[in-house]
Amino acid sequence: MTARVGVVTFPGSLDDHDAARAVTLAGADAVSLWHGDANLHNVDAIVLPGGFSYGDYLRCGAIARFAPVMEKVIEAAHAGMPVLGICNGFQILCESHLLPGALTRNDHLHFICRDQKLKIENNSSAWTRDYELGQEIVVPLKNGEGGFVADDYTLDQLEAEGRVIARYLDLNPNGSRRDIAGITNVAGNVVGLMPHPEHAVEDLTGPTTDGLGFFTSVLTTLLAGQAVSV
Amino acid sequence: MATVVVSVFLKPEILDPQGRAVLGALGRLGLSGVADVRQGKQFILTVDAEITAEKLAEINHIAETLLSNPVIEDFTVQVNQ
């Protein structure tokens, strides 16, 4: 049976269609989930896409966190379902306390849009297992509030537990502490990433196809039966 | 009617690039002697009821869960009866 990967649309989501396309190209069924519908429609994994949910009012992701669908997403994440938050989705995961830390205004105050080199530093999470450890990839990055911050204790803990999944190479584009581009939770099923792998899945439209690995990884994870379906 | 003012600021150890940009502008406008600027936000809640201890506790809860992110921000609550 083909895996069902849900992509949530919030008011202000931008990258839900690209995320759904990446899911399809990876070989799964993309299922549209709606912010106001507290139902996950039997999906096996979830992507929270990029954009500006609720206009980024208050704080990025702060209002989306209380959307009806998020109650179910949080429940499923705690039960082990793979959840990937990209950009605004990463911000929502932090606001939901599924991941530690927070994303703040870029230190240089400018919105940034570039092809960004990353180094994969954890290939055991639900969303990174198809990569080689230390693999360098290039995917688009576009954010205004992408600076990852956490206190030193939390950062030390993330590093010690191998929970930094990707780090910026060559250039730190937003002032993220310790060049962190993405992290995972203790169980490895929840991943937050500031750059956009869903924009690097086809030669025609992306700088590379390096991003596809995130979406094939979750299928590998689901096939291995290491994720819980809720 | 009473108002309750919730002020939210980044914690002192969190970099505030917006405050830093304002600080830069102050210097260019000739205001000297300002060592630091921190930018925050304020929520003014107009409450159509008496501010009881219970109501205040509810507002504090909302300030902690919605209006601020305790990972990076501190908040204060001030009641104007």
C-alpha cells in the first residue's frame, strides 16, 4: 500500500503545493490537510509547509500552533508519527514545543533567498535516513526570521545527542546559533528545517534534486515499520 | 472598564536586531548617550469586568502561552483599574 503523507494548509501557507509535489515525486500519496479540520485522514506522516501562516502576526507560527489540526498533529507526533516542519513549519513545531528553541529575526534584518549549502549531520532521523552522514547538499533557503536560538544548555544537549540534523556550510545566512539549519526531537520522528528541500526535487525548477532525500527517507522509515500510525 | 497591559520583550540574552537598528538610527539623528535599545510589543486588553485574582491568573496564562514565547521572551502584566 502506498504511504499517505499529509500536507497541512494554513491561511498564508505558500509551499504546500510544492511539498505535496515532492511527496508525490518520492512515491507517496500526498493528502491535503486543512488547518480548521481536526482530522488527520489516516495519513502516515505529516509535512508542515513554509509560508506565512496567519500573516506571521504575533510571532511566526504562534497562532498556527493553536489551529484545530495542530491538536491532532501534536498528539500524533508524541505517538511517533513522522512530522517534518519546513521554514514556517519549523517555527510552528518550536511554538508547539515539539522541538526546542525558537526562530528569530535574521541578525542582518534582511529577507534572504539563496541556494544554500548544507551538511547532513544526522542520518538516523525519520526524514534523513536516505542521506550519507556528512553529505553536502544544496537546497533553496528563503526566510526573514530563520535565526535559530536556544540557550547554551539546550544547544549542548542537541549536539551531544546528535540532534542537529543539518548545518549551514560556507555561510551562516541568518545568524543561527552554531550554524544550525535543522534539528530533530529525541525520538527522531519530528524534524524542523529552515531551508526548503521541497524546492529541490526536480532539475527543471530546483538548483539540484538534493531535497528529495527528505521525502524518500520518510518512506524508507514507514516501510521499515519504525513509525507509529495514528 | 479596566485595562490590562501586557508587555513582551526579548530576553536580555537574545539578540534584538531590530533594537540594534533603532540604536544605529539614534546615533545618526544626533541623540548621543544611548547605550542600548530593546524593541518589544505591548498588548492592551480592555476588560469589561472586574479584574479579580482569578481573571488576572487567566490573563497571566494567556500571556505565557499565546502573547509571549517563554523560550525567547519575558513579559509583564500591569492592571489599570
